[in-house]
Amino acid sequence: MIYSVIGTGGIGGYYGGQLAQAGHEVHFLLHSDYDYVKEHGLQVDSVNGSFHLDKPHVYNDAEQLPVSDVVLVCLKTTNNHLLPSLLKRVADEHTIVILIQNGIGVEEDVQAMLPDIQLVAGLAFICTAKIAPGHINHQCYGQINLGNYSCKEEERLTTIADEFTNAGIPAQLVEYKEARWKKAVWNMPFNGMTVALNTQTDLLLKHPSTRQLIREQMMEIVRAAQHQGINGVNEEFVEKMISMTDEMTPYSPSMKLDFDFHRPMEIKHIYTRPLEIARAAGMPMPKLEMLEAELRFLEDNLYQKFIIN
């Protein structure tokens, strides 16, 4: 199958790079480092084995991308308003578009913009970042869960999961709604708390007070999910996420990096949408509502500071 990657950052560069290294035809859409990668190639440093793509298929204009069987959308959700123009050339009614993005309600919003596109949620469990032009640093983990939102051809989705796995990316098909809420169990506490307290994941768990707060926030998500009939999100999964993070390399999640580099944070889909859904279901998440308010304050004051200066 032909793959295209929209958003060649830490996630897109790693997953697309792995697929290309395994021999698949992969086309990369780049922005700021297009000229560098076109001349020097793409370097992926990985705990699973580093490699270099000498002559990857790279583009700086979405109109030049070929029609593809699979498109990996690895943009931040703050840029999803660009998708109708970005997908116009590369995706047709047969293309499967995998949204490797954080948050709840992502597919619903994109489907409203593009009603004929086949959408799949890509839930990545990975620590990776672009550390320089054309240079991806993959620190740990790397598996991806695929939740079918509107894909009409389940057998093609199975083939995609197999191709990912054979390329060194463990992949499995999962139930869509449960998968999104499971990802929220990690994303909602750690993304916001690293911003609010200006820290990394390991330090949050090393201090008893913040470790307890993280667990309580996770349990708010569990109760909200179970109140909607999503029983796979439970206390056992909370303990699994905490244990996994204990073993993880000290990490700054994507929202922390966005804040540090003065980029918009993905507050809408990581916080606002799930908080609205939880309230509507009669199971509000007060600790996470407080965290959302703190993030709104920090973002607004950060932007105000740069406008004033």
C-alpha cells in the first residue's frame, strides 16, 4: 500500500520512517525542514535501532502528494481546520485516514468537515520528538492501537495493522470509544500537570502528593467512562498506566513542548470535549476541570505577554 504522512514531526517521522525503512512506499509532507530533509534525508534515532533514510519522498505542498491508500495525520488538533485543503489531493473515497492525534471528539469533528472520508483513530503509546531538522529521537515504547470510526473495509484495516507490526510498530485493532478514553487516562493528567507545574512525568510520580493527584485524576476519567458504559477503562488500567510511566524515560509530553515553544496547546480536545461529555453524562471531573482552567489561564497570559512585548 501507498502511505502518506501529513505532519512529519516526532510521531509522523518515526512511524513513517519505520514503514519506509521496511520497504513501503511512504510520502512525507514537511514544512519548516523540507529543504533540509530533501538534501540530507531523515535521521531516526531509536531505542529499537537507529536508521537513516537517504532519499525519502518529501513534499512541501500537499497538492503534490499522490493519492494514497493510507494517510497518517500527525498534526496537532489545533491545525485540523487545515485538513480539508491538505487531504483534497491525497485522499479519495477509498483512502483510509488515520488520525494519530490526542483527545476526544477528534474524529467526530473531522468527519463533519469531510463526510466522505474513511476515518480511523490512531492511539499512539510512544515517547518520541523531533529534536532538530530531519532528526527524530525515539526514546521508548512505540505501539499503536487502531480504532475504527468510519472505515467501511475492516479487512484493509487488518492489513494495515499487519504492515505496521511487520515494520516494527506493534499494532492492534481495538474498540474505538474505549480506546479514546483509555488514551485520555494518561493524556489528561500528564499533559496538563507537566505544564501547570513546569516539570516532567517522572518527577510528578516521584512526589507522593502529585502521584496521588495523578491517580485521582485518572480515576475521574475511569468513572466518567464507566458511566457511559465503557467498562474496559478501570482501576486496573490506571495502575498499568502509572506503572508504565514509572518505567518510562523522563518525558515532556506534547502539550508541555507546545507551551515551552509558545505554540497553541490542544486544550479543546484533550480537556474541553471530554469534560463536556462527562458533565452531560452526569459524572463531572472536578479535578480535571480545575486543571483545564489553569491551562486556559497559562495559555492566555503567555499569549498576552508576547503581544505586550
